[in-house]
Amino acid sequence: MPIAFVLGVSLQTGWDGIVTLVFRPRVGELLVNTVLLVLLTLPLCIALGLALAWLTERTDLPGRRLWSLLATAPLAVPAFVHSYAWVSLVPPIHGLFAGVLISVVAYFPFLYLPIAATLRRLDPAIEDVAESLGLKPWAVFYRVVLPQLRLAICGGALLVGLHLLAEYGLYAMIRFDTFTTAIFDQFKSTFNGPAANMLAGVLALCCLAMLTVESAARGHLRYARVGSGSARVQRLTVLDRKTSALALLLPILTSLLALGVPLVTLGSWLIAGGIEVWHLDEIVPALEQTLVLATVGAVLTTCAAVPIAWLSIRSPGRLHRVLESCNYITSSLPGIVVALALVTFTIHVARPIYQTLVTVLLAYLLMFLPRALVSLRAGIAQAPVELEHMARSLGRTPGQALWLITLRLAAPGAAAGAALVFLAVTNELTATLLLAPNGTRTLATGFWAMTSEIDYAAAAPYALIMVLLSLPLTGLLYHQSQRMAGR
């Protein structure tokens, strides 16, 4: 629907209008900014996530379980709260450097979690065989371990890339122009639909290029096995005192940047504002509405992701890949474009649900389906198809085999996906602002209203509650990733 909306506006604009609106210096500037942001942020996130996962899962790093938990905790801090904290701490911060720095500290857990879970699940016997054939430890990592992390790295990098393409609040606060901020500004200032939708079309092409690269990198390798493998604990690399001290610098610095900065900034604003900034008559209703929308949105989106994830793993044909890719392309569009597509659709086709919570939930489904899809796909990929065949040979129907075998084995992935969607809905801003019925106020929209008025002290309670609300889900995500990889 959002893609048809963009294409429909493009047809109405005509070829001459498209050339005028797309081939202009401003679009080139936005394209350079967006491409540089992705090219600089993704490798840094992959390197940081991989390094932290290796240190916490495969070495005897002191306090490695604590560092593992702290590496997951930044998911509890919304991206625009990270930006709010850095702008409060360093007011002049802006531009590409600020965008890359804040994006890395906000989004690297999307790579750390799947990589760490996969490292815990790998069969040590494979590495033993490689060493017995004469490979040195570094060669074992690059030739044996790293290829088995491909699915986790590709899935996590895709999630991070989609966030970079669609994020608005983070980059608006640091005054870094991307396609998303430009599209929002177009609609906000002049409501210039054709110009904004031409930008959205270019953004969709960027997402298509990212999907093509991810699909090629993912390949068609098999990641599941029948049987539990060797039932023994992973070997840990022993670090000497000097190496251990140097290795500790990475998780310490990461925790200070990703958690220390936002928490210290929030604390300072709460102390400065005092009790006067706690307007409970506004905060409590915002909390209630956020909980309802996040819960219903998480359940709805996870259920919708099941058939798509199953088809992508069990029957990875060209048609199914196209259908799966459509979800990623849609989710890469800014929330305001998805919202405007739904507004157009509901006005002309489904007037009874116009400006209702049903429309808001449909927007969440379109925007956040990849969060549930990536987690479910990884879970189903490690559920051997042979078990489904055995269940069907014993008289189970295909649906019963899917429910009793595959989905049960993939349940940790489904829970992780639902938690990711819950976190996304809790922090969603632009679509909620446009689609929510009159009187609807979530924590995110309340926070944004206060920061738009440069009242950072009044915004702090909303930010704190969002962080506290997200912490239990982040903990669940962390423990589910451990269970999914455990034996």
C-alpha cells in the first residue's frame, strides 16, 4: 500500500515533474548524506557487535556476563533519547560525525545479540576438527566461525540499515539532513506531496539496493543440524593480565557512551526540573495508551510474520523472496509516508477506520514487521525441516507439524521478535503523530512535544519512563537470546 501510494503520486506527477523534483542538487546532497551514514555506521556496528560478542562469549574476560547484559541494555534507550542526551551534553554537536556516533551507540545491540547467540550455539567439535587439521586460532575464526555467523550478521545489519534509512527524531535533533528528515520537513512546512514522495521513491531504491546486498550475502547455506551435537561447554580463550586489561577498555567505553551519557543527562535534567516537571495528569494517560498500543501491536505483528518467515526458510523461491523484500522496502519508508498512505486508503476505501486506533496498528504492522521477521527467520532456520517431515509421517497435518514442532522450537525467536516490536512501538513517533485519534498521547509524542518547545526538563520524565518501560523487555530479549542458543 505505501509503495502503491508513492507510485500513484509519481504517475500523477508525470515524467517531467519527476525529473524536476529528483534530479536536483538537494536530492544529491541528501543521497550523499544517507549513503555516507550507512557506509560508515554499518561496518562500525558490525565490528563493535562482533568484538563484544567474542569477548563476552569466547574469552574469560572479567565480568563478562555483566558486560554482556550492558551490551544489550542500550536497546532500552530510544534513539531520539540518545540524541537528546548528546545535544544536552554537547550542544554544538551536529552533522555526519554526530549522526554516525549516536547511530553506532544506539543500534549496535541489533548486531551484538544475534552474533552472541550464534556463538553460544556453535558446535565446538567443528572448531576442534579445524584445529586438528593444522589451522591456527585466527584461521579457525575466519574460515570456520565467521562463515557460520553470516546469517546473524546479515540479519542484524539489515535491521540497523533499515533504522538508518527510516529514523527521523535522532537526526532532526542533531540537524543532520537525510531523506527522512527532508520528507518530514516537506510535509510539515508546505505539505508538498509530490516532492516528498519523490524523495520517498529514492529512499525506497536505496532500501532495494540494501536488500539485494543482504540477500546475496546471506546465500543458501544450511544452518540447522539434526541432533544436539557435542554436549559440552564452549572453550574459552584465556587472556593474560595485560590483554585482559586492554580488552576491558572496549566494553567500558561502549557502556559509558551508550548508557552513561543518556542516564547522566536524564538525571541532571530531572534534578534541575524537580517535582514540578512531573505532570501526572498527562504522563499517566500517556503511559496507559503506550502500553496498550505496544502490546497489541507486538502480538499482531509477530503473528503476521510467521507465514512469511516460514516460507522464506522452507521454500526460498524467487516469488517468496520478492514478497519478503516488500516488507523491508515498506519498513524503510519514513513513518510519515506509511501514515499518509493509510490516510489516503482509509479516506477512499475504508472510511470507518479513518483516524482510529485500527489505522495506527496497521501502520505499526507495516513498519515493524521486519523486526519480528528477522528473529523468527533465524529461529525457524535452526529448526530442522526433517523434524516436520517426521511429524507428518506420523500422521500430523502440515499445520499441526508447524505448530507442534517448528514454532515450538522457534518460540524464543518469536518472543525476541515480539519484544523488539514492543520496543519499537513504545518509541514510535511520526506515524503516531499523524494517525492517532484526537486526544491520543503516547510517551514518545509527549516527549517530542516537550523537546520541540526546548523544554528539556519537562521532557525528561517521559524519556525516563520510556527507558524504564523498555528495560524489562530488553532483559527478556537478552535471556531469550541465551535460551535460544543454549543446549
